[in-house]
Amino acid sequence: MSKKPDWTIAAVARGILEILATIAGNLMRDVFKMIAAFAIGTGASAIACWYYDLPLVLSLLGGLIVLGVALVFVTSSIIE
């Protein structure tokens, strides 16, 4: 005798909530990785700008470059 699936409203709602929780967890993990990449790039660029007596505003450019490279590698790994 096979067991019938539980199609009650509570079971369906529980399944939807599990899917949404998984998506939210994955999204938060990826956003944290991107923020970390931006922070590391900005920090490294700030050290270089400070050493060469350049304005520290240029360090944001380094953060954006690292973020762009990280996004390229993340999207290329998803496509393959």
C-alpha cells in the first residue's frame, strides 16, 4: 500500500516556506561574499593610495574592480 502525499494547506505552506528559506539563505550568503570582496578590494586599494599619496576616494575604484572580477567568475561558474 502506497502512502498518499499530504496535500493539506499546512503541508503546502510548509513546503513553500522551506523553499523561500532556502532561497533567502543562498541570497544572503552570496550578498555577504560580494560585500567581502568589495571590502577587501577597497582596503587593498586604500593602502596603495595611502602609500602613493593619492586621494583615498580612488580606493573605491579598486573595490569596484574586484567586485566586477568576482561577479564575472561567479556568473561564469553558474553558466558552465
